[in-house]
Amino acid sequence: MKFFILLLFLFKSSTTLFAQEQFILDNKTAYCKLLLKNGMLVGECKNSFFKELEINLTNPKLDSINLFKQLPLFGKAKISYIPNSKEKVDYQLDVTYELTNRLGFAQVLMKTSDGWFTMDNLKIYNDSIVFEMENDPDPPVTESDLLIIRKTITLLKDENNWNRNDDRKCKDDVENKVYSLFCALNVASVEVVGSYDHRKAVLQMIRKTIVEIYPRKELEHRLRDFNNLPETKHTVLMDLLTRVEAQVIKELKK
């Protein structure tokens, strides 16, 4: 695997972006270091689509007590390319930094419109912080994930209501009541929780199950490309959804 990743980085053509995408997926952990500068924490992450992160502090004194007491905090994230996409970009996202105990202990949660990420193995020094971050995270499962997957199954259970040619634009799907996998998940999410979260637990479970079904396929957008593959028959689609439904039920029982 290490040799394969090294070869990917040697390409200097249009395939470089795909190599970068594969690197992110195969090496899920990003390594981040932010330095204290002018009352802010500013820095970058290696092996990440986040090019730069910044946190606006209300108290520049750095230690675990002071940092956690200041939460929630706000900042910016510069993005080098869209997560799980070949598309290179250069834009900023607003970030909210909150406290979470989802794993049974206090962590800093980064909430962006491109997903929610926890600062893992956080170390706090008097002039910097360092932490790890999962690029393809596994968020905690909630009851809403079960409702979303069941609504998606309802939308797609009749093959006549399945759009085999996803373009990731859902207006026409909604108008025609013929949905791609991506648009069915989008519609179900909005109906259940009021918005579409690109990195919600059930969507991450679907993406990872897609890779299990097609481990040798080069998928630029996992939801779209799975939907559009000639090999993806309606039975394969429903098998994916029922497998994920079972996974969600199992997680909720833990």
C-alpha cells in the first residue's frame, strides 16, 4: 500500500488530482498543527483537503482548561479541493468549534458545511496545538439516520422511481419524483432533519459500503458513480440500502 501511494504522488499531469483523492481515502488521518498568532490559532494540516485552519480565540492563554472553556469558537477553513472529489478548488468555509462527548470524553468538534470532524489526540502547548483528524470520518449514529435510510428505501423501492443517470442536481428529480441515490438521500435528509449533511453517519456508511461492493472501481463521487455504473442494477441498489439499514440498527442497539 505504501508503495502504491508513493507512485500516485509521482504523477505530474491531470491524473495528479485523482492520485490526491486516492491518497486522502487510503490515508484517512490528517495531521494538523496550529500556532498562536495575534490572538488566533492558525496553521495547516498534512494529508488533508483543509489547506489552512484558523480559530479566533477569546482568551489567548493556551491550556486545556482555558481552551475548552472558550468553546464554542469560530474561524475559517481554506479548502484546496472538494472532499472525495477530483475537483480542485480554492475557497473558505466558516467553522464552528464546539465541545462534544460523543466518544465518552471531551473533544473539540469542527463543524463545517462540508462535514463535521473531531480533533483526535489533541495536544495543547502554550504556543500551539497539534491534533489528528479523520478525512473520511465515522460520525455517531442517531435515530435520524435510521429514518433517513428508511425514507430513501421508500423513495427507491420501485425501480420506476429510480434515476439511473445522476448529475447531482436534484430539482428535476424532485419535480419528476424519479430519484438518483444522491437525490433520494438529499430529499430524505431534508424531510427528516430539515437539511442535507454531506457527512452524516448514514451517508458515510453508504459510501463505505459502496467501496465494499465495488472495491476495484475508481469512483470520483461514490454516491453518483455507484448509481450510474452499468453494473448497478436495481437489486444491487436495494441490497446496498438494506445492508446499511441493518448496520444502522446494529449501531443503535450498542
